[in-house]
Amino acid sequence: MTIEVNNESGVTVDETILVRIAAFALNQLHVHRDAELAIVLVDEGAMERLHLQWMDEPGPTDVLSFPMDELRPGNEGHPTPPGLLGDIVLCPQVAEAQASIASHSLTDELLMLTVHGLLHLLGFDHAEEDEGMDMFGLQLDILTTFARERNAPKRSRRTE
């Protein structure tokens, strides 16, 4: 998978963890290994302009998704075809405020927002209650599994 991160926000962010969560989620959703994804981090002013232009809503938001090839999740035997997933745009300043309210780190908030944005790129939505339950349930499953694997102790190989 090709996952590019472009940080234009002015906030220092661990870009490698964003790539890792995106790759993990894409693998969990059986997206073809030749799929392409861009993650862009922007400041509040840029996010506000995008939010107004594309959603007709004032003020900055935390995440926007811009799908390209309208790919959908695959399954074990049939991954999605290769293609351009699209762009996930994150605003670390908005995410930082939300992380503070939720009493967790900016990194945790950005991980959640990356998965959320990725699910939107793959056609998930939360406009209707049943859709939201599916989307947020899948989001939680991906984040929980990623956290468990990320925090698992590394097993060392013994040599004799």
C-alpha cells in the first residue's frame, strides 16, 4: 500500500503511527495492497475553508474525507481492486481540543480520526442510526485490535 502523509498543520505529529494505523485498518478491511491513500494534516484556517467549501458548514472540523475511486471493503478471498482511496484531511488543533475533553492523547485522537476518515473513504457513514452503529462498531474493533497488537510485549527469540 502506498500511504503518504503531508503535514501542513505546523503541529508536530508522529506520522509513522498514522501510516501504521491506516495500513492496519486497510489490511483488516481487505483493501488491495496496491491501493493508495493520502493523509493531509492542515491548520484550523485551511480546515475551516475546506469545511465551508465541501460541507457548507462554518468553522474548522476534525476530519474530512475525499474519496476518489469509491472503493469498498473486500473480504478474505476477494480484496478490493487496486485504486485510489482518496484523501483524509485531519486538523490536529481541533483534535487536540477534543483529546483534552476526552482525557486522552493527541495521538490517540488522531488514530481514531484516521480510522474514521478511512471508513468514510470506503463508503461507511453515520447519517442514519443503524449505519452509525455499524461504522462506530467497526471503528472501535479496528482501534482496539490495533492497540492490543501495538501494546503486546515483543517476544524475543532464544538462541541456544
